[in-house]
Amino acid sequence: MRLNWLPWKYIVRRVARSHGLLDPVLLLSRLNRFAQPSEVAAPVELFRASLVFHARGLINARTIQTNLDWIWPFWVHKQFNPTDPAFVPRSYTITHVNLTYRNWTAVGLPDCNAYPIVDPRGLTTPFFDGWSLDGWIVSDDGEELIPSRSGDVTQHLRFDHRQLAVETISRQNGMQLSTTADVILRDGDPCCRIRYRAASDKPAAFVVSLRPCNPEGISFVHHIRVLSQGAGWTVNKNADVRFDTPMDRHKVSDFHEGDVYRHLAERPERRKIECNVGMASAAAIYDMAPGQSREVTVLVNLADDPEPIELFPADHPRTEWAEALEGICRLRVPDKRIQFLYDAAVRGMILHSPLDVYPGPFYYKRFWFRDAAFILFPMLSVGLHDRAQRLIDQFPGRQSSDGYFRSQQGEWDSNGQVMWIMNRFCRMTGRSAKPDWLVALLKAGKWIQQKRLPADGSSFHAGLLPAGFSAEHLGHNDFYYWDDFWSVAGLQAGADVCDAWNEPDVAHHFRGFAADLTDCIERSLQESDGVRHHPGIPASPHRRMDSGAIGSVVAGYPLQLLDARDPRLLATVDYLLEQCFIENAFFQDMFHAGYNVYLSLHCAQVLLRAGDCRFLPIVERVAELASSTGQWPEAIHPRTLGGCQGDGQHIWAAAEWVMMLRNMFVREEGETLVLLQGIPDSWLENGEPVEMGPVYTDSGAVTVQAVRTRDGIKVTWQGSWWNEPPRIAIRMPGRPPVDGTCGEGGEVLI
């Protein structure tokens, strides 16, 4: 039955006015006038994500503020505390969401598609968007150690060739609690393992509590049953929480009785609880004598996830951490913080690329071509080639029949990104594109050309991509140069792949398309100069310079479409540094409203490429903004320095950190490899060598080392090249430049 003949606008307007409400149809029509006309006002994918996010926020609003005597996650205790800098007033806010401490760290195994997350106080959420487990100590005289309420908490990411674990240590009132969470294999299944060690100098009880919440807010628990002999719980009738040591006592509670925390010493024991609200909680209690410690290990089988997922790739053997890390690029620097952040970032990229590549373990456990391209680039650089190929192999199957690689409808950057990363793979691995890649590239290039607007118009956007939804939160729908720069780079990349496949005619057409689009961009920039009155490159030809100009930096990094010293590119970065950076970090005041790590590093990359030493304070500030577990949320609150947007562990940010360090040691400029351009002199002060390698480039793999000697800085490099050795340029800060060619390797003293 077709209903589009019904006068929906009239009906909605009449209903609204009859209830004394503003006309929503009129308001929406007014809203659309702020943006350029486009095919899609906003992608349906965005509405879906926002609907889920704010639905939970609505539940939070109905639950948390009227039950502040509960033990809530760390962010709630901070954000709801009127004396804390994280406090957010709630008067007209319909939904209550985490805007101040969106921080968590995933643990897991290589190629395992399950990510337990740990919040900054050790609260562990085994299943995606599920309930959590927390540890407390409560003494007999009423003193307590509740990590989410405690101020003396340290947290670290522990890793070696066997494991990846988050350790949280809390101290208070003569009590100490250590919580270590990781993932292990048990009988072939991945299990979230939480090891607790509690100690107290007075009689006390150690408590493992089942919580109906996680770092985003409420997560429903309707049913809890104690397992036989007190060895754990069955939760929601589908998942078992098992203890290696049977509990001494146990308590359960529902929403109407309040948090189980309030009844640890009062309520008679029951074997099970059902809560129709979904706020059941439980406590496993272990008695401790003064000076005694208790150790309890909890296991949750991740195969019990109520939302069944494919835990491991069906056609790929399971790998341990040692195998996954074998042969990858190693970094050796004296700055322990820089070293730790690099090692953690590499593991983060491996962890988040099992079946797809994800930009985060929780809120962003989804696939986007844009994020995939930026994450795959450093993966290729450090030698994760087979993993990258396995991920790219899935791209052609995601392409629509008309050639569109859709991440979100209304974004026009993804085709260029797929073409570009496929070519990067070929160049950085020495391998050829697969036949189905080539077919996909041909369709993708034609889609770009057909999608473009007519080039013979008089508007500023003639010949560009249509107005689209802002892929990088650059503002309202507009004709974004971001899309056009990616399309140019994609067409050029497609031409390179076609040349390698001996398809010169198609390569010629693609280069012609890229040149024509470049001409349209240049004309657009010239003719729209009167809009912005600035030599930089704005977000779109219809915009003045603002923080959205960060999207145009992509023409310098990573695409290198513009010369390293292009005055428009450098003017753009200068504008951003002057107007949009706070304490050496880029503050994106559109949507993110926080420090953005990966966009800060994009500016640093442009400065590094131009030989501008202002890149280094940005790198140092980014290192300072990392959590103690070596992670960055997508955006960082300028006051709390906790996450305020997106996922609490943003893998794109981690990937950019890897790429930043890689380019500080080795970067490409045309056919030349530039070595050591970003190495600060402080790294060489103690006489220990700094080294990185093998770094994979368009020319092959190279390992670079620098060490201070009595006679100067000795620089050595050893390469394994695909074809002819590249030209080498050594550009150490404060040292004379060295140019030349090399064979397999070389050594100079500067």
C-alpha cells in the first residue's frame, strides 16, 4: 500500500499546533537552509547510532540521578558531582550521557572479535555493551575502598609476547586492591579473566560485584542465579561468571531494594534474584583477617555473548601475540613514554583488525572505509602485510553495483580512500593488486567521475563532488574539499594500479580525470577567495576559515597532493595553529568540542614535511594526552582531559601515532627517502642509539639508526629494496643536510 499521497506535513503540523507545540515541519525546513542542498541531509547510519546512544541516555536520566547512593562507574561519580570540574548541569538535558570521561581500554587476543573493556577504575565489561564486574573492599568498622570513588588509583597496560592486560591498583584507608583483566583461551574458547588481589590491615570483606551498568551507563540485568557451591553466577540465564574460589557469602538485590552495596551485612542470602526493571545486582563476599590478602580469579566465557558473533575468522588460523608481532617494525628510543605509546599502539591495531578493521572496541566497533584507510596505512608501514591484505580483500564485496564504496550514505570520500589504500598496499609490499581489486578500482574511478558536478557551471563548486554530509564533522552539508582531494588521490592511485596491470588506456583516462578535478579545485579556490579573505584552504568554497579547514590539510598529509612548502597549505596550518590549537593540541569546536589527537598529528605531519620544528611540541603534547594505559579517546575534554566524544580507545588516533613516529625516522618525498627529519636532539644525549625498522616504504624496507659519537652523529641505514635503491636524504634537525644515492645500505657521520 502506498501512503505517500497522504498529507503528512499537514497532519503533523495540525497535531503539533493542537498541542501547543512549534511546527516541526517548519523548523526542519529552516534547519536545512543552514546547509548546502544535498542528496542526504544526514545518513541513516548516524540516526541509528544516535538513537541507540540517546535511548541509553534517556534510561540513564531516569535511573542515575534518583539513585545516587548506588555505586556507579567512575564517570558518573565525577560528572554528577557539583564540586568536580567534570560536573555537567542536567536541567534541560533529556539524556544523561558520558561527556567527561569516555575512557576505556580493550583487552583481547589477536584475531578474536570480542573486546572486554576496562574503565579507568578497573570496572570490567566482558561482553559488548553488557553488564560489568567490579571489586571493592569494605572493612568491619565501615571503612571502604570503592575504586570508582577513590582518588588513589593507578592503572597500566601490561604486555609482552604472551599477553595484553590492564592492571588497576587502588589504595585507601589501609586497604589495597589490584585488578588485572585480560583474555585467555580456555578449552578453545576465549575467556575474559579478571584476577583480584585484596589486602587490608583490619578485618574486612573483599567483594566482587555484578553491576547492571558499563562505561556508557545502564546495561540491564534481569536475572542472577548463584551457581552450586558458590562458584559463581549465571547472569540473564545465558552467561556464567565463574570463580576459582567459592564465595564465603553472597548477596543479591533488585532495583526496588536498591544497590546490593547497601545490604552487604544485612540481607539474608538468596540463591537467585529476578528484577523486572533490569537493575539486579549481586555481591560475592570473601572474608579477610587483618594483614591477610585474598586472591580470586573470575572467568567469563566470551562465547556466551547474548548477541552471537563470529569470534575468530573461519578461514584463518588462530594466532598468539608472539606470532602476531613477529617481524614487525621495532622502535628503540630512550624516551620510555614514547616507546610505550608506540608499542601499545601497534598492539591496538592488531587487536582491532580481526574480521574487519575497527576504529574502537565499543562505540566504534563498526566499519568505515575512511578509518580503515588511515589505520591500514601504518599497518603497512610496520609490516602487517598479510593482515592488511586479508582486510582489503573484503572491500570489493562491500562495493555497490554502481561502484560506490559506501560507509555512510551522503559521504563522498570513501571511493578515493579505497583506491588510495589499495595502491599503497601494492607499493609498500611489492605485491600486485588482485584481479577483483582491479575490477573494483575501475568501477570506483568511474563512479567518482560520474558523481562530479558539471564543470561548466559558474558556481564556486563547479566540477567538484556534490554537497555531502561532513565525514569529519566539518559542519553542515557542503561541497567539501576533503572529498575532492581524496577523489584526486584515488584516481591517481587507480592509474598507478592500471599501469602495473598493463592497462595504459584506463590509466590515461584516470590521470585525465584527476587532472581535470584538480583544475576545478584550483579554479574554485581562486574564485572563492573573496569569501574567506585568507590565503589558506577552507573546508569548502562557501566557507570562511574556521576549524573545518582541518579537513583540507589532507592535501598535504597523507596524500601529498601539494608541495611540502605550498603556501596555501602552510597558511592553512598556520591559521589552525593560531586560532584552533590550545596548548599545542587541535581543538575541534564543531561537534567534537574537544582536543582531537589524530587531527593534531595531521598538522604536525605537514609541519614535519616542511621542515618546521613546530611539529615537535604537538607530538609531545599528544604523548601527554594519552591515558596511563597508552590510549586516546576520539576527543579529549579540555578540563578533565578525559574522553568527551566517540570511543574511549580510538584506534585511528593510535594509528596516527605510529605513522608520526615512522615519518620522524623515515618518510617519502617523491622518489626520495628522507631520514631522521623528526628526531629531537634530546633522544641522542645519553649516547644510546635510536633505531627504527624495518620500516616499509614505496621503495622497500629500511632500518635506520642514529647514535652520538665523539666525532658527531653516526647515521646508518640498511635497506631491502623492491627494485632500484632510492635516493637518500638525511635531514636531522640542526645538522647539515646529506644527499645521495645508496645501494643496500650506507653510513655517514654528520
